[in-house]
Amino acid sequence: MPPAEPLVVDDSAASPDLAALRRALDVRDWDAATGVLAGPRTDGRTMLIRWAAKDADLDFLRKIHESDPADSTAGAMLGERLILDAWAIRSTRRARHVSQAQFDAFHAGLVEAEQVLAATAAHDPADPAVWTSRLKTARGLEMGEAETRRRYAALAAIDPHHTSGQWQLMQRLCPKWSGSLDAMHAFARECMLAAPEGGHAGFLVADAYLEEVGDLPDAAAQSRFLGHRSVRAALREAAARSVLHPSFTRTPGWVQVAGTFGMILSYAGELDLAHRSFQLVGPWVSAYPWGATADPVGYFRRIRAESATGRQRATAAVRRALGRPPR
């Protein structure tokens, strides 16, 4: 048996810009870091800031921000790092499984992040990375839907198709954050239809269904739900408008988009589309959604193989039914 294909669990593997940004931050070269992030303030830039913040030295980010509070890139990266640290304390578990001490530390971290981000937005109100992070602090600090939507409106005025920020609002609209399934799905679909085809917005539709199916009680209920014609049709439409569109953009975050579609389309029995998504994603296993599983690489490999095998079996069955021998 040939050795298993090596898989890469590292978002920077598919993003040379992230690799360069991390190298610059590792040696504390802020000029080189900002050089990587120069140019249009796209959703890709926001993704790079979020990924890089995770591993950047916190003291270095504080120093850069304090030396120039008007540097929105520094403020955005420091704010994001503080948010990530706060959420690591809280964990991603439901509230009933989080201790009061965890909540206290979580809120303290988010308050500091909000102070940094609010000050940064006062200096430069047109940085979408800052507003994307402020959507997270609004959710974590339970500022309410009205305030979250106000912040999203500020983001949308800068970039109406900023998928990272849209995902943050979608999270606020989902049931676990006191929203509703109808609101979550409606917003995801609205964003997808408004965005140019070939972009990443279809990911919102796919992820909304992952959110819903994750709350169902067992595998049988999940299978029944994803087998609904309306659900499968919605997923096919989202894939056609994004990951499987000829103009699909391989900007930062594209591996996450393709991997999410590979997962949910496999669950829904859309094996041909899932296989095509996995072919696109290649050997890269993005932190999301695979990191939520106990064995990200093993689970990725199994779901990908099942989609390929099931697709081959289905194709062979169709050919037999038509009287054509399989190739």
C-alpha cells in the first residue's frame, strides 16, 4: 500500500503572504510586516491580520500600537490578538460549561481589546479589519444585536462584501448567541446573492448549515435534515456561486471556503460536488472547520476519501443503468 499523502495543517502553506508576514513578525520587523499588508484593505488583508495575530509577540504588538496609535494595522492586530487570547480562556464550549473565573478573564480581555479597537477606529474609521474585530467584541461582551448591526453597517459602508465581517454578524444571528435559524440563514443568503460570483460569500451559506446540523441530536436527525431537497439545492447553489465557480478567487481564506464546502457537501450526499471541492483544496487542511474535530487530518482524509469513493460508485451505478460499462 502506498504511503498516505502528506497533508498540511497550516493556513500559511497556501498563502505566501501569510508566510512572509509571519517571518517579518518573528524578527519584529514592523516595516516589512506592513509592507506585506500594504495595498487595498480587502477581506484577504483582514484574514492575514487575524492569522498573524495568533502567533505574534504580544509585547511587540503593544509597543508598536503605543508608539503610533494612528497605525490602524497595529491596532487591528493587537486588538485581534487580545480577542484570540480572551477566547482561548473562555474556550469554544457552550456557556453552561464555562466557569465564572473563565468568564471574568474572558470579559476583561475583551474589554481591553475593545478599548484598543475603539481608539484605533477613532483615528482611522475606514479600516475594515478593525470593524471586523469590533463585531467580535460586541458579541463577546453581549452588547446586543442593535449595536452589532450598527458596527456591521460601518463595515459595510467601507466594503459591502467583507466576508470575514459578515461571518461575525452571522455568528451573532445564530441561535447559540440568542439569534434564530431564520435570521442566520437569511443573512447568509442575502450576502451570497449580493456578492460577485466567484467570491467567498457562498461560504456563509455552507457554514450556516454546518451550524444548524451541529445542534441536531444525532446522526440520524442530521442525515434527515441534510437530505431535504431544499437544503441540498441551497448548498448546490452556494457552491456554484463560489468554490465551484470558474472565477473563484484564491485569496487568503480560500482553503477554508473549499474545505467547508467539501465537508458539508459530503454530509449532504452531494458527493460529486464534494469531490470537486476536495480536488481544489488539495493537501491543505484549514484550521476551520477541521480543527473542531479530535483528529483534523484523519477526519479530513476520511471524509475526502468517502466523497471520492461514493462518487465513483454512484457514477458506475448510473453507467450500469444506462447500459454503459464503467471506464
